[in-house]
Amino acid sequence: MSSTVLSGQVLFDLVVKRNCSLGHIFVEFLPLSSPEDIREYHGEVKSPEVKKIRDLSGLTQGNFARLISVNITTVTSWEQGVRSATGTSAIALRMLKELLEKRSES
């Protein structure tokens, strides 16, 4: 199913409530008061940005993959430019990037 056809509520449920171990952190620290708020995080995440986000986290590829609930080969393929992150993974990555940037500013 393409993420472009998912409703705001479905995206909210997938990313914030179930998709990754960061769901409770997203709810606490990002302005996600409604499912429509998640739309600003939608879109493809390309190789250099994925690597930057992981570097900000300070995690290995394996730990980063576990954090966002994907396989390590997925993270590797994103970072090598074989594929781009899309759908709920891309949303989770963008949210994580925002959280990490906020953390580094404080």
C-alpha cells in the first residue's frame, strides 16, 4: 500500500502508536495533537539524510534498525542509496531527526 493514499489517522496509528519503539517519545516531544499533524513528516528520505539521522543518533546500523523497527539490510540499502526510505519509515525518520536536532540544541 502506498503511503500517499493513507489517511492521516492511519499514518498516525502506524507511526506513532505501533510502527516503532519511539512512538511514545514522538507523542511526548513533537506537536502531534491530531492525525493531520503527521503530514508534515511525509515524503521520501534519501541516502545522505538517512546517514545523517543515524549519525545524529550515535547508533550502529543494527541498533538504529531496531530503534525504528526495520531490518539492518534496509538501513544499509538506504545509506548506500540503493533505496530511499518511504511511507511510515520515512515519517519515523523525519520525526526522529527533529527530536535529535532538538536534543543537540539543548
